[in-house]
Amino acid sequence: MPDSPPSRTRMVLIVIGLLVVASVVVLFTSDSAQQEAKLRAGEALGEVALARVAAATAASGGSQHERSADLIKVPIEVKKLNDFVFQARGVGNTHLIATSEGNVIFDTGLVLQAAKQRRVLDEAVPEAPITHVILSHSHQDHVGGTTFWTEDGTEIVAHYEFPEEQRYLKELTPYLHDRNRTLFPWLPEKVPSLGPLDYGNIEPTILVRDGEPFAFELGGVRFEVLPTPGAEGADNVCLWLPDHKILFSGDFFGPLFPQFPNVFTMRGEKVRKPIEYIESLETLIALEPEMIVPSHDAPIAGKEQIRADMERMRDAVRYVHDATIAGMNAGKTVHELMAEIVLPPELALRQVHGKVSWAVRSIWEYYATWFHFDTTTELYPVPDREVFSDLAELAGADALVKRARSYLKEEREVHALHLMDVVLEAEPSHRGGLQVRKEALESLLKQAEGGVRNAYEMDFLKSRIRATEQAMGPAGGPA
Ligand SMILES: [Zn+2]
């Protein structure tokens, strides 16, 4: 397993892990000691994660998983964005807005980094009560440090749908963890138990409903929490400082701005509503922000450019949405539309996070759901895979491999992969079948790397290549 740390390192990690759990259990005793112990447990947790990433990277020769590993290694430091806005960088940023009557926090980062974020912000900003913690949405990389910031009287502000989104993400943790582990192989095999730092225990005290922004004033600064559903879930809010024209966008635009958004992620979450997203974008465009402060990466300044970029994102989603509807009404299949619909040059956007063809599919399925009306077999729990062995036996595995090879020559890699699904279902260690599968995946990866460089697509292809190589065994040897 290329992502397993060597056994000695693993032992060290297990020991550190146990220490962390022990300290978390001990800590809930006295008040200020409690906060300190919580922070220490959080910091220890971060160190375990870093050690894990380092071990996994070393075990794989340092060549794999650079992207996910780099994310964890992002240095945690404070950027002062103006006189009173501070950003602690990390995988997910934590923001502190300081006023003369107390401080407001927007997003609290990943649990592995959040304690350190609190430490660096404490060093940069004089101590004051935390009056509000505002959470952009329920994803782990935005809420992990909430417990480090809440004190007696702190309001936790979130979208009305936050509890429901948090509930299903928590209930599906094992399922989602397995999927995420395919994309981020340095994650531990099972979700570690972190006691009070576990995901899924946040109880907001103020819930913001769609169409009803929550406004307050503190120390002369006006705050508006705007419901903006449809982006990274139904529970998105943004924070707007109307007097300063600063928009804290959370994940509304995704990890980059501008880009084609993840209308609906392939990681496996609930559907996201495309029209709701467009409407939320309209709300934000109308504000005319001069600065966007996202919860990933650096702020973006420049009113005109921000406006143009937001409009392009809106128009691109609208274009893909309308083209999908038109295609459905014209009787086209989802696969035809995935291949056909591309953004016109004036709406071109990066597709590093969201991908247009996947948006087409997700919009199609958002409206038509699971039954595609393609074949009767969709109605029954018998997938086509169940007759692949018959096909392989009748056609002969070697003949199928030969045909797949000619597909590879024509750069029809997915055709080759379909045929290898048949071969490898019948004979999972068929050497020629594994070899063709590997070459087809490598060719798709090369195209992805030379194309829109969608991170999820590249990570998934890499994971499939690793799995195929494992099935092939040591180079030259039998599988
Ligand atoms: Zn995020």
C-alpha cells in the first residue's frame, strides 16, 4: 500500500493518537484550564495529522498526493486585511473582525489546524469577548474550531438548514470518509474518535432563514449575515460589511475565484439547486463588493473585476442549466449532453473544482432523478456487471483485450475501460486486462492534466491507477 506509513512510524502515530484522545477526555474540568486543554488537544491533533502526511508522502516517494498533502502543510499565519479584519490562513481560513465592543469570528477552519489558528489570532489581536461565531456552512473545513471560540454568551450564527446538513454529513461519516480517502489517501483508514472535538456537535443559537438576512451592529461596525443557499450546500451564508463593502464568502465561490462552481460535487453529497445558486449570485452581485474574503486562499480586491467575474459565473451556470433543459426537451440522453455542452468562449472559466460535463449530469439528475428511462434493467437490482462474466466467456478475454488495444490507439480510452470492466469482472487478475486498464487510465490522466486540470478527476484517476498497479503486483511478476 503506497500510502501506509512504515510500521514504526505507524506505532508512533497510534501512541500520539491515544495521547490526544486521553487529553481530550481529561480536559473538561475547570473553566479556563478547560479552554487551554482543549487548545492543546487540538494542537496535538494537528501534529499527528502532519506526521501522517509526512509519513505517507515519504512512503510514496514524495511523488503522490502532493495536492492534498500541501493543503495540510499550508503555514498557519495571520494576515491583517485592514485595520480591524484579521485572517488566519489554513486549509480553511478563520477570520476575526475586531470591534470596540467585542470580536466576531467568521468560519473556524479545520479541526486539525483550528487551535493553532486561535493561538496566532490571540497573539495578533488584543483579547476581547467573542460575541458571534458565524459559520458559512457545515463542511468540516469551516466549522472545526467552533468549540475553541465559543464562550459564555457567544452567539453561533448559521443558516436555518445548518442542523439538517450537519446531521446527514455526520450520519454518513463512514461512507463519505471512504470516498474522501480515495481522493486524499493520507487520511486514516477509519475516522478517528476525537471525543468533544468530533464533527457534528454544533448547536447554532441563531438560525438565518432564506430571504431574511440577520443584521446587527457592534462597536460601530454593521454586520449582515446573508442566506446564500445553493453553493456548497443548502446551508450557505455569507457575511457582508455594508459600510466597508467587504464580502466574506465562505465557500460560496468554491476554493478559487472566479471558476466554474461545483454545482453538485462528485464526492457524494445531497443535490444542490442550480437556480437557487444563480439567485444567490444575483444577491451578491447587487451588493457591489469591493473585496471578497473567501474561506480558502487569499482575498480578492477590485470592484469592477469582482463584478465582471461574478456575472460570468452566473451566466456560465445559467448557460449550462438552460442548455441541459433544452437538450432534455429535445429528447437527448444525458451522455449526449455531457459530451455536447461546452461553455462559449466569452463564458470560459477554470474547471479545476467544478466541471461543466458533471454539472450537466447533475442538473439532469436534479430534475429527472435516478431513473433515466434508458433500459428496463434500471428498475431492478441486477446491474449489467452481473452478466460481464458471460460476455467475457463468450467473446474470450484475450479478444476483448485486443479490441480494447485498438480503442486505445484511437484515443477512445473510455471504450477500452468499458471492455476491461467486462474482462476484469470475469478474471480480476487478467494481466493483459490490467495492463490495458492502466494505460487507459494513464492516458485519461494525461488528458486531464493537459486539459482543464480538474482536481477531483485527476485525484480519482490517480487512485484507480494505484489500485490497478496493486492488482498487477510487483513489476514483471504475476498478479
Ligand atoms: Zn471548504
